[in-house]
Amino acid sequence: MRPLKPLMLTAALLTTPALAGSAGASPQQGLLDVNGAQIHYVSVGSGTPMLLLHGYPLSGELFARNRDALANAGYRVITIDHRGYGQSTAPASDPGSLATYAQDALAVMDQLNVQKAIIGGMSMGGPIAFEMYRRAPERFMGLILMDTIANPASVVEQHLWKGMAQKASMYGSQSLAPELLKDMLTGATRMNRPADAAFLTTIVKGASVAADVAGANVLATRPDSLPTLRTIAVPTLIIEGVEDTVYPPEFSMKMQQNIAGSRLVLIPGAAHAANFEKASATNAAIINWAKTIR
């Protein structure tokens, strides 16, 4: 099958009236007892469930600019903080692993009475979504992959994540923000929209050191999910910031070629946190794709 040509989001989509603002649906939120941890969740809207999984070392607030827009389009948007991140806590005996993160997310779906959902993962959320699919493909209505990767970590990347874990252990969670913000946001955004950098910095500082170490280990030791791509039988959307230097567009293009019928949307002017930096474009891409799911 010939690969589909990637879509490039343009300024026209950024000004779609339906995405210009939100009336602000009242969210449901709380803590759930899950696998020995306390997992914080936020649920906004009603309709088709959409579970979004954040990357390292962030929280569900990464999707603060996506929740209302997607909820207004007819979706029940659920975000969670992985154990040890945001408002979630974890026992010392299990600060986090790929298997645990996947089990936690599936258990949250159970407790919220969500049998099936469109499940999306940003960065580290991608490997978690792949693990969920390997364990329970029947829980997926669709899959969204945002600035993520299916390849295992290279030797260089393994050492990078091990260095992150060591730095967090030595100097605290706040020490990771300068290392990560330069890749999450483009230089133009960091200079012209300092509040964006401050918002993400606050999220990074909210993680526990144990979670920083656990998440870095997950990224360093993640399995090869390329074989999993060929088994994905649900509609799949891949969103990629053109200026992402963590997992550049080439990796998303490779995923699109290996997931039958998948759609790739490239977002100009966005780095690794494309869903936050270019939220309107991300929301438009998700809504335009999700309305095709029956």
C-alpha cells in the first residue's frame, strides 16, 4: 500500500471559528485508587470517550488547551497524571514502569465506566499507548500518536535519559526544566510567549524525583514497538511538530508507513509539545480526523 501523503496544517485551520474558544465545560476530577497508587484524573464533556496520556515529566495539564475544544466538539476528554506526576502519587515499591503506566490507564477506564475510547499518547504516552494496545486492543476505538516514537532507544538516547534520572536524583525535579524546555517549545515561542515556558516549567517541577527516575528508565528501556505498528487495526492519527528535535518528523513518517490507513499531520512552527504550543492546529487535526470514526 502506498503511504498516504502527510497533511500540513496551515493558518486557515488555526482560525477555525469552532476552535477559537470554549465556553468552559465544568470538569469532573478526583483521585482514584489504582494498583496501589492514587491517580488523578480530569474528565470534561460527554460523548465519545477520548483518553489522553502525557509525556515525560509532565502531567495531564499538558492538555489544558485541548480539553475544552475537544469536549465542545462532542467528546468526553479524560486526562490522567501518571503515578508520581502532577497530583498523582505512587507507592515507593512501584514508582512506575511501562507495564504499570499501561495498567493504571486501563484501570482508570474501568473505574470511569469507559469500555472503549480513542486513546492518545504524547511522547512517553506513545509507548504507553502501544503497551495498552498489546494488552487490550479491544479497548481502542482509535489511536492518536503525538510527537512520539515506536523505535527502541538508541545507545545515545539511553544515556540521555539515564542522565536525566541522575540529574533529578542529585538536584531535584526542578533541575530538569531547562534541559527539556529547549526541546518542548521552539525558540520563537520561548522568546515571545514566556508564559508558555513558565506553565510547562511549573508542571515539570510538580513531578516527584522517584517519578522522574522511573519515567526516564521507561524511555531508556522501552521495547521495540515497530512490530506492534503492523498489528494496529483501528483508525490512527499521527501528529508531529515540524521542529520537534526529540523525535523528529522522520520517525512519525515511518510510523505512518507501517500503520495501515493511518493519517499523518505535520504542524509547522511546533516543537516537541506541539499539542500545547500549537493547540488550535492540534485540536483541528484531531477533530477533523475523529469525526470519521464510526
